[in-house]
Amino acid sequence: MEKFSDLTERGYVLSAQCPSREILQHLTNRWGVLVMIVLMKGTKRFSEIRREIDGVSERMLTQTLQQLEQDGMLNRKSYNTVPPHVEYSLTDFGLQAGEKLADLVDWLEENLNGILKNKP
């Protein structure tokens, strides 16, 4: 597997035409990271995800879930019940990406005080 440094030397992710940029955007946008972190804990219903992510609107959560599903990061399973029941879980790719994002979040939380002290 190639490393990021190998890819940047060739310019893939830095190229405007690279399809990885759209997926990277979906994973790392304001709500994408948080959805991935919540789903690292296991399968969740829409309402559970929304309760865990303070401040996300229903519209933005729906859009984020759709984007991540289209990118192959999560599975959406719909149950034919009343009321409708939908569950979301990470795919194998989603789990791999989620682990990397969790590492980033862990690093951020471990270093937050120092980062805040050094802000201009």
C-alpha cells in the first residue's frame, strides 16, 4: 500500500480531478468525522446518532449519512416496520477510515490545552 507521501509526490489527492478529494471532503467535513466516530461504537439508528452529535440538524445528518453511504463508508439497513426503522453501521472501509479519524480525534483531545494556549 502506498503512503500519503508517495501520493503527494505524484499529486493524486492534490489534483482537482482526483476522486479521492470528494471522499476526503465527506469524511473530514464538520459532521462526517463526528458521524464516523459515533458509528465506531457500533450500529446506530438515525435518532441515536442525532442525539449523540450535539448541534447537528436533521437535514445535515441526513445529507452526511447519504454521502458516506454513497462513498462506501457505511451501510444503511431499513426494516419494514411501523414506525420505520433504519440502522447505520460502518463497512470494512468505514471501519478502517474510522480508526484513522479516531486517532486524529484522540491526538487533538490529548493536545487541546497546548493548542489553545498557542492560539494567537
